[in-house]
Amino acid sequence: MSTHKELGTALRAWRERIRPAEVGLPAGGLRRVPGLRREELAVLAGISVDYLVQLEQGRAGNPSPQVLGALARTLRLNPVDRDLLYRLAGSVVPPSGSVPRTVPPGVQRMIDRMSDTPLAVFTASWDIVQSNPLWGELFGSSAEPGTSLNNMIWSHFAAPRPPGASRIERDTAHADAFERMMVSDLRRAADRYPDDRAVTELINGLREADPRFADLWSRYETVPIGRSHKTVVHAELGEIVLDCDILTIEHADLHIVLNWAAPNTGAAEKLAVLREQVGAATG
């Protein structure tokens, strides 16, 4: 299938899944097709019906960025579908503005069901959005929202450990892998959100504050997100050896960080103690 035909197929699919009420149109009356009519989409996007027909039939190519932006907004495309729209149209994907922080309802329901796992949600630039009580018991209270201490990368490279907070230790190999992974992922966020001033300020501050970060930043490495291994030195329970997995929610551009202990280990027993403390505090 040609790119033009793929664009047309995608536009029809996106148009058909939009309910009229979502874009302020009356929901009543008989409709021969699901979603929006071509005439309705054309009016809302500010283009002619004939041009929309040509796009959907794969007879028109190279729509302008202005047309693509209007279609993306009218069709309520999420970030992943928006980028796909631009790629199918053979156009450069424009910056997406600010780093998103919204946790979709479906993702929130999934998070709420994982209360027995130390879990936190981070933005694409690694600002913490939320954490569950077990995360708080394991790592201590998080910093105030909006401060640099609330950023995982800043906390690792540049921030002193807050009083009473757990200490995270890694051997040389795991520390190197973790740092390279995080710096590489922050660069990807900077590429996606070049107009987000907070991301730019974070990077500039890290480059000034920590030579190790500055060195890694200058390498322009591409390292995928993966599992990491660490030891958490808890103020009361001592050392807890954990594996960490990162789940990326692409359409919301969020990271969910989960910490696990190997079954039938001292670390698993200590996490069980923390769960009991959470249960006692919340029950």
C-alpha cells in the first residue's frame, strides 16, 4: 500500500471513531456511517470537502503542516497517532510543546491495582508525577512538586540525599549502565519537546552541576530503556536488593517505574514488612 493510500485509510479510521458530541455537534439523528461525516470534518478542520475526499482516497499528497495540525486537533489524536499522521503525510513531525504530565484513566486504574509493588510515575523528562504508599515507605517522602529534587535524574547526579531518605547503591557496571540509559532518555525527551523551558533548564543545570552528566551528555549515545539493578539502604530495614523495570506508556509519554525483589529472599521479606506498615497506616 502506498503512503498516500495509507494516509487516506488512517484518516477514515480516525474520522469514524470520533463521536459528534466530542466536537460539539448534535448527537441525534440517523447516521449512515459511524463517527463524523466528511463534510463535518472538513468544516471543523477548515479545508474543503473535495480536498478531504482526495486525501482519504489517496489522490492527494503533501498536505501542509497547517492542514495536518488542524486535522490532528479536530480528530483528537493522541501524541502517537499525531506523529503517525505527519509521517504518513511525508511531513516533519513538529515539536509537541510541553512535556505531558496527565495520567490517563485506564493507566491510573492499572496503577491502583499494583499497590503491593513500589511504584512511581514519571514524565518523559523524569519528573515524578505520583507514587504509591509502598514507594514512599521504601524511598522516603518525595520532594515538593515543581522542585529539582522531584526529578529522578537531578536527584541521582546533582542533589544531596534528604535527611531520612533511603540510599541507593549500585556496583560500577550497573551504575554506568543506569546513568547512560537515563542521560540518553533525557536527550530523547529534549528532542521531542525542544520548546519546554523546564527541560532545557534541567539539562543546563545538570551540565553545570555534575561533570559525569556533562561527559555523558556530550557522547550523544542512544541507549534503550531497560532493567536496572540496585541496593536500597533503608533507614530501618537496612539493605534491600531490588530489580527495577520501566514501563513506558507511549500515548501519554510517561514512565512507570516498578521495583521487584526476588522471591524467597531477605529482600522479599523486607518488602513484606513495608507492605504491613503501609497496610497499618492506611487501614
